[in-house]
Amino acid sequence: MRDLQNDLEICEKVTKGPVKWQKFGKEYYLTGQYGLRPIILGTVPIDIGTEYSPVSISNLVDGLLKPVMPDHPDSFFIQEAWQGWPESINRAIAAEAAKSELVEQIGHLECTVKRQEGGLENLQSEYNELDRKNDQLEAEVERLRKEKERLMIVLNTINDIVSDSDGVAGYHLNGDIASWDSFGFMDAMQDALK
């Protein structure tokens, strides 16, 4: 795997742009500016036909084209770019694909979080409703406790009357005393007092 930082440093050392193809006579010249001198980076004949004509790298020095040596930054750039560009482009494409996948995953996660937040809101709403009902039940329990206390006072009073007497006179309309045992509530009252 190439060191892209190193490749970037190679790029920064080359002839500064703009670089362009220019036609001089029967050849196109790729020209740029190297320091204060123009530099011809490469030449391609206009009428190649079927013959192969390699691109030459030359430097214009004192009006003469002189070959650019292999240690020249432009020579090194062309040499390294031959392999570096495809790898860098492939890595950039892979990075873009990974970025797209991550963006999609983030979108899914955001949806999941929103659903969970919605679920939490629903749970909070349900909790609040249950808490409200619990408060109502506690109030009802307190009301019933007080009612029980009141009824127990009445029941104890009735029990005291029953304990101090034999029954109810005149209940049968015949002058006899109706004993407490003849009333159906006595067993239930005794159970309640236990």
C-alpha cells in the first residue's frame, strides 16, 4: 500500500501549474513553470500515424531543450504517478464507498434511536398514567381505611348493645323478645370483630 502522505509531498515538489499542452511546429509540448524558467514536460508529435513515439521530458535551458534527469522532481513525479494515481484513486473510491456505508448506517442508527426515544416517551407516558392511577388507588385506600374506622365504631357500639341485652322487644309484634341469635347479621358481626 502506498504512503499517500509521501505521494502528496512528491506532488508538491513538481512544476507548478497551470500545466497545458501547446503546439509548436509538428509537436505538442506539455509546458509548465519551474521556478522562473519555463519547462517543457513532454512532447508528442502531432502526426504519429502508426509509429509509436515516446513522450520525452525536456527542460528549456538557454533556449535549448535538454533532457530532464531522473532525479528532477517532475521525472520522479511522472514515475511515481504511474502507479500512485490508480492506487490513490482506488483508495479514494473505497473511502467514498465506506463513507456512504457509514452514512447509511448512521441513518439507520438515528432511526433506531428515534424509535427508542419514542418507545421511551411511550413508557414514560405509561409510567405517568400508572403513577396517576396509583395515587388514585392510594387515596381510595385511605378513604376506605377511614370508612372502616367509622364502621368499626358503629359495629363496636352495636356489639356493646348486643352484649348488654337479650334481644329486641316488639320485633315479632307479639310481645316476645326477639333474641339476637334470630338475626342473621350476628355471625357476620362477630367475624368482622375478630
